[in-house]
Amino acid sequence: MPTLFTRIIQGELPGRFVYRDKHCVAFLTIAPLKPGHTLVVPVQEVDHWVDLPAELAAHVFAVAQRVAQAIQQEFSPKKVGLMIAGLEVNHVHLHLTPIWELGDMNFANQQQNPDPAMMDDAMHRLQQALGWSPNVESP
């Protein structure tokens, strides 16, 4: 049975994508800690990040760096936090979150029903910063 993220990647469920290539995608989480909170997800279903093939892990982290730079550019946080938890969805995903203080990484503070206009704005800003369009696959 495909994971929730595979269903999003395949277009069965909606996603606010900011990046896509044949190995990896990045889309906004549906329950952000802060505007711009993005998930970087390999297309290949792997449950635990330590089980990623080395080449794929390197690619996922390279994409995460690029997305984090876009988050930094667009939202001007002190840092872009990175977390890998993987307890809710059994498909590797990196959380990239703009942070100003340590408490900004507290997942108890997720916005469960974020404003759709805020989410669309964050998506468009990151797409533009990354030079990505939903109609064009990244290299």
C-alpha cells in the first residue's frame, strides 16, 4: 500500500509543491510550524533515513540545502531548522522550518488549519526563489 507521501507525489492527493525532480520532491507540510515549513521527500519509499541508499541520501540533503536557502531568502529567519522524525508517516522526510528561537521547532505548536492564502503565498515565494514551476521538472 503506498504511503501518504507517495499518494501526494503521484497526484492522488493535493500538495503544494515547491520542487520536483525524478528522485526527490519538496512540498509544504499541511500542518506548518511557521510559514514556509517544507518537507523534502525522496520519491522512493524508504521508512527510515538510515536505510536510504547513500547516493539518494546525498541528493535529498542537497535538495534540502537548496530549499533551505530559499526559505532563508524568502522568510529571513535566524536559521532554517532541520528535523527528521518519521513517526507519523513511514516514508523518509526532512522538515525544513524557518526558526527564530528554539521553541519554533516544537511540533506541539503545529498549525492544524493554516490559512490557505498564507500557504499559497509561501508556496509561490519558494517556487519563485527556487526558479521552479509545477509544469517543469527540476534537473
